[in-house]
Amino acid sequence: MKMKKILKILGIILAAVLIIVGTYVAYVLISYHRLADNIALKVDNGTNAVMSLDKTYSITTYNIGFGAYSPDYSFFMDGGTESWAKSKESDIKNVTGAVDNVAALKPDIMLFQEVDLNATRSYHVNQYDIMKSKLPKLDSVDAIDYDSSFLFYPFTQPQGKSLSSIVTLSKINILDSTRRSLPIATSLSKLLDLDRCFSVTQIETETGKNLYVYNTHLSAYGSNTQLRTAQVKMLFGDMEEKIKQGDYVICGGDFNHDLLGNSAQLLNSKSVAQFGWAQPFPKELIPKDITLCSNYADKQLIPTTRNDDAAYVKGKTYVVIIDGFFISSNVECVKVQNIDTGFDYSDHNPVLLQFKLK
């Protein structure tokens, strides 16, 4: 009799657990959504400067990794252990340090990726507000690329809810900006991935033409050739439309590919483990009127990201170049430089491009 009661109670508990789990799974699946394509973005204005032809300008790109990645940080999705920033104070310190690193370069235009607006993983710190407060009197715009339901994974420290963006700031007047949705995976892995996109920001020049600045963060999709092709083709196709109008185009960001095709081999010793997520960039897809900026200053090859399976150790951690710039043929690449920060505030290093409009 006693055993029957125990089994009955266990059955009730199991049924309750199944109902809770089923309800949660339904909530995640039903609440999942993607932002629409071609969304006009709100520009926060702070300048009315116009770009000229007789000057060398500079632009940076920097993935700040939602303020989590101090050198001792490892991420659970890459084989590490952590899913949140170590603390709210650590998150603010890393975001502030990353912004200071870029500000020291005195760029005219700044691109940032993985900028959290309101996320469990970064203790709900509005990192975009930090950027605007530290870089006042600039035009700025953000594009949402991660708006997830509450994710109860990993169980020890759930990712929770995330609202994150890519951000563009400029010392030159921004006329407008648009968010374009990139193709993404259709499997359940999409629940943990970003709502991949790029922003197209129109900047005024004295020539009557415009400079279109693209800010993007492509998928880390390894050997998924179809997805790689679809994302890159869409990005370059949009850029070519602007080029055919006679306008100037610069595209910067985190391309999640080995941009040189062999930077992993050049930057790592044979004893360092290789990882398949950084596939060579598909150079065969680059149109003839678009060029990858690879004339690095002083010919120094500096990595732009590290692997996040463990704490960073120089010479032992896998590193690769995945961040950089593509330009149209009417933009001159004066020089490009990967800035060695020692990965102090992010698992990426910033990239600086000096350019002129022809």
C-alpha cells in the first residue's frame, strides 16, 4: 500500500515536471521572432560636420563581447564555463575600457558589435548609454541583432533574456540608417544565435555623393557553405547597389571568418589546437569593385580574436583575424592596423582603417 502511494506521488511529480518543461519549451518556440528586414533606424544626432575629399579619415571596428571577456574569461558555448559577465562591475569596467581603447585612436567613425542594451548576461547594463556618455557630441545609431526570450541554459547560470545590438558612432553627420536582416540557420540552434543583420548608415560628403558605412556581425557557422554564401552574397549585393549609384562604401565588422584565409596558420604555432569555426573567407564571392583591406601597417600581423574555451594565454591560445574592412574602388585604403590590446577588455582586438575618398 505504501509503495502504491509513493508511486502515485512520483507520478504526479513527473507529470508536473513534464507540464512545466512542455510549457517552457512552448513559450520559447512561440515567442521566438525575427525583426523585419529594412527597418529605418533612429539616429541620435550630435554633429553637423560634412566629409571632404582632401582629408584622411579613420574608422574602427570592435566587437566588445557584451563586456564579459576579461583575459581570464571562458564562454560556455565555446567549451568554456561561463555564460554571464563575472559581475556588473566587471562588465562596466570592460565596456568602459573597450571604449577608451577606441577613443585613444581618435577615429572619425566607430563600429561596435555585441553591445548589450538590456540583458541578463550583462546584469542589465545599457552599454550603448555608456558609449554615448563617454563619446558625446557624436551622431550614433544602434541596430538590434539579439532579442531573445528567457533561455534557461546553461542550467547552472541561464543566459536569460537578451537585448543586444550593433552600434555606429560618427563625428560626421549621419543622414539616415537602415537595418537589414541576414539569412540565418532554420534549425533549433537559431534560439541561441543572434538575429544576424547589418546596418547601412548614410554619411554626408561635400561631393554630393554619400558614404555608406556598413556594420555587420556574420554567423560563426563553420562549414555551412549554403549559409555562408547566402549571407555574404546579400551583404555584397547591397553594397554593389550603392557602388553602382556612384557612392562610396566601407563595410566593417566581425565577419567570423579567417579574412586572410591562412591567418590561423600564420599566427599559431603547430602545437596550438586548431578550431573549425573560423573558416577561410569565401574570396571567390568578393565582387571586382570591392576590396578587402589587408595592407597592414608595418606588415605586422596581429590577431583580432581569440578562442574562448579557456582563459587567454599569449602563444598558447588559438588566435585568428576575423575582423576588418571591405571598401569600394573609389575609397583609398591608406593603411589598416589591428590594434594589440592583449585582449584586456574583450575577446577581440579593435581594427583601425585610415582612408580617403577618391
